[in-house]
Amino acid sequence: MSEPVKLALVTGGLRRLGGHIAGRLAQSGYALALHGHTDAVPDDELADILEKSGANWSGFTHDFGHDGAAAALLDDVVQHFGRAPDLLVNSASVFDYDDARTLDSASLEKHLRVNMMLPTLLTTALARMIPADQRACVVNIIDQRICNPNGDQLSYTLSKQALAGSVRTLASACADKLRVNGVAPGLTIPTDDYDAQQMERLTALMPLERLSSPDDIASAVCYFAEAHSVTGQVLFVDGGAHMKSFERDFMFM
């Protein structure tokens, strides 16, 4: 008898980095529950992968700013697929600019809610769903800046530091039901704020003289998904960026 198809829930899994992770999981044979903030429509690249792979997938729209969103998302996934996910990838993220001069309670609360609180609530809710004889896997997408922070994107940085700190704590608290790990990317998918010359300069600044790619991040997620003796770890996939201290965010360099 063949093994049942594994199910992965990827938050923010319809586009950008979450979409790349979802695409790799589809190619690896996973069924997919893909979460979106305002819609459940995959971008063109992911839609093509989903079609070609024949993956069993469904999209789920939940605003993580609303109370009860974590429980509602998991309930919807279980109702649709008939079981809890084997893999949870917490990729959804808020990334707004503030610093010590502009940070306010609304910005800090928004970042902490989406970037740390919702992943924690999803993780603990998943732990309660897993049967006693099974163990699922959680991978949190963090950020290399947690090692050498600067003053830019202050609320975002604090929220990702909190998420990184939660990895070991949740790995211990939920060890009977979950393995919990984190992947910390560097600059991976630049926004339109970056130009080609800037990207060349930033690449040259990295210890490995390369930036992380979406494929690098997806490979790290897949490693943790299958590394059954690994928990409580944060893996930096960033071209070595976390080993250096930068005075400003890459956007300003």
C-alpha cells in the first residue's frame, strides 16, 4: 500500500516567496492548502506549477488582522481535506517601514500580530489536532536581520526576532506533536525599489558574493520537512549576510 499524500499549509503561499515554497512542495508531491490575505488566486508561475504537477490544492482567504483567524484557517483546511496538515509553513508577513522616530503602537501591534502571534497560534492549534502517534512539522520564515539589526523596519525586525525566539520554545513545548524550525532568508526577491546596479553592489557585499534565491529557501524548507531528527533550529540561508553588520537596510545601500 502506498503512503498517503502529505498535506502542507503555506500561509502567504500564493505569491512571492510563499508561492515559490508552495511550488516546490507541489513538485515534491504534497497536497497544498494555500492561504492568502485578500484572495486565494495563485500568481501565474505558481498556477503553472500546480497545473503541471497535478497537485491537489485549495486556496483559503483569511485576514490575519481579525481575531480567530488562525483557528478559522485550520478549521477550514481540516474541513476541506479531512485532516490536519503534516507541514505548516508560516510565510505570511507584514513588512512596513518604521524606525525609532516613527514607530507607534498600531505599527508594532500589526507586525507582532501577523509576524509572530499568528504563527504561534497556528502552531499550537496544529499541535492540538495531531493524533498521539503522529508528529507534524512547522517551518517559520524569519529574516537574517535578527542577528545584526539596524534601526530600519523596527517593528518588522522586533516581530521577526520574537518569531525566531519562539522556535526553540515551541519546539520544546510541542515536542510530542511537532518539530519546529525556522529558515532565515537574506534579500531574496527584491521589490521595485532596487535597481540592477544596486543588486550587483549588494551581491558583492555578501561573504559568499551571492544573495539567497527562492529555490534556496524552498530547499531549506523541504530539508526541515524531511529531517525527522531536527527541531528547534534556525537555518540562515542568506549568502552569509547574517555574519556582517550593515548600518542600514539593504534598500538604502
